[in-house]
Amino acid sequence: MSEIVIAIIVGLVMLIGLIGAIIPGLPDIVLIWGASLGYGLLAGWGERGIWLFALITLIGLAGLFAEVWVSGTGAKIGGASIRAIFGGLALGLAGFIFSGPIGGVIGLLLGTFLSEYIRLQDANKAAQAMFGMGLGCGASLGIKLLLGMGMIALWLVWVFSG
């Protein structure tokens, strides 16, 4: 397969990964990273490829860390307990399994709210924790989108620098 065809296919896969940074439940940064690995294996690493791939890997790891940390931090700022965060994650996973990405988001927020409400018996504080979780997830989404674009930019440098 020619290097141009490989680059086009990899670029399309990376765009799907970038869309995944916006739509919950779709693969995102991991898909972008995997596509760049595939490019290196299929098209060759070239002179700068291994170094650019190392940077892409570091950015990808930062994105995975940010996804978990920023969402949890948003919930903590909103007053959520660790139990509420895990309750939100559990219901978010169940919602995703049964209803797809939208069910995952609803489950995450509902799980955070219910866990805090059961703990505190205060709907206002539970809503505040849920809002914090939502803000954290939104911030995480933005960070992953920017990092994904950075990964793709480095890959483009790799492709066009030969």
C-alpha cells in the first residue's frame, strides 16, 4: 500500500478519534495514538518519526490522565464525596451499556446526584455535586479535544517532514 493511501486512512481514523473526544463513548485519544502507531509500523518511522511518536504518546497519556483527574476534580469542587464519584461512574457505565453515550452521561450525573443525596439528604448539595461533575466532564472534554488536535498536528509534521 502506498504511503499516501496509508496517510489518508490514518488521517480519517484520527478524525474519528477527534470526534470521539466530543461524543462520549467513542474512542478518542487512544484511537488517535493507535492510528499514529499504525502509521509508523506501516509507512515507516523515518528520521523524526520515533521522536514525534514519543511526543504523541506523552500527550496521549496526559489526555488519559486529564480525563479522569479533571472530571473527578470538578466533582470534588462541587462537593462530591469519593463514594458519589464512584456511584456516578457506576451508573454512567450502566447507562452507557444500556443506552449508549447519552445514557452514559445521564447515568454519570444521576449516579453522582443520587449518591450524594443518599449520603447527605440534601437535594441542593447533591445537585451542586452533580453540577461539579458535569463541569469537570465538560472541562475534560475540552482538554481531550485540544490534546487530540495536538497529537494530530504532530502526526502531520511527521507525515510532511518525511
